[in-house]
Amino acid sequence: MTRTTVTVRPAEPSDLEAIMRIDEKLTAQTRKDYWRTRLDIAGLRPPWMSSVAEMDGRIVGFLFGWVGESEFGITGATGWIDMIGVDPAYRGRGVGQALVERFINGGRELRAIQKVATLIDLGQADVREFFTRLGFHHGPMIHMEKEIR
């Protein structure tokens, strides 16, 4: 594949099928109702930000995030990257970086964010390395959970 420009734009309801195809490649699950709801939420709630990346005339990545004020005890406006996905065939071509940069710039312009955070699975070395390359580091919080049976 040749290296071409990545274009990032707001996600639209018509992007549902393309987002689902990428998600299926990454998770081996079909989650149409889930993604339909995610796109509805992204379009209705202003703190939510959703974008898709296009390259070679097709959607090759997506990012869903939100902005919180003093969420989880963090002071100030913080952008939270909730989900990011890049078609495996387009990894290493700047797609994920373009999505994160657009999220950060949009959050800075629209909501005056002071930092960006996300949660990752430490077992996914590729995801950890991706965020580390973009300047992310371990923060002071830890993830806690309780199974409900």
C-alpha cells in the first residue's frame, strides 16, 4: 500500500457499517446494536466526540471519546478516549495518531481540556506501545472492579 493522507472527520450515522467492519476485525464480534447506540449517543450529547479516519477513499479507523469535568476526582476538563480502532491493514500508517490528534485538538478548542486519559488492557502490548509513542504514561489512578454474580 502506498502512504496517503489520513482525513479525520466527525462520525455520522451512515458510517455504522464501516465502523462495525473494523470492530469485527478487531474483536471477532458483531455488535450492530451496540454501535448504533454509540453513534446515537455521540450525536446527541455534546461532551461526546466521535471521529472516523478515511484513507484510500474508505473508512479505516474510528475514535469515540468524551470530556468530563472533575471525573474520578481529576480536576479540570479531561478528554477520555473511550474506544479507538484501526483496520489492521492500515496500522503503522498514522491513522491512530491522526485520530488522537484530532480528538486532542477538538477537545482543546471546544472544551478547553487540560489532559487526555484512557484505560487500556496491559496485556495488549501493541495498544500500550501505541499510546506510549504518543506521549501517554501511567497516571496516578488504578482500575478497580468487582464481579457481580
